[in-house]
Amino acid sequence: MHVSDVLLECSKECARLSRECRNKQVADALFEISARLLSAATHDAELAVDDAQATSQPDLYVGSFRGE
């Protein structure tokens, strides 16, 4: 399981707990944590995609062209 998957699951659980919480201050704190976890999950997933794309693309600068 990727880090972004764990962060996303935690974000969802915090959001669920926030909805069910009767204490407004605690509910607001849980919602804020949920939003921060979701942001971290998104950032981590973007980094993973960027890394995967970087390793799968051929290096265009290797070698030389004739006539240079």
C-alpha cells in the first residue's frame, strides 16, 4: 500500500468522525486534519506519478546529432 493510500484512508476516517462528532470544536479540528491529510495524499500521489513518468521516458539528450 502506498503512502498516499494510507493518507487518503486516514483523511476519510477523520472526515467521517468529524461528521459524527457532537462537539463542534473537536469536529472542526477533525475536519481540518482530514483536509490536511487529503492535501498530503494528493501531493504524494503527484510525486509518485512524476517519478514514474521520469523513469519511463527515454533520455532525449543522450548521443549526438550529425552535423553539429
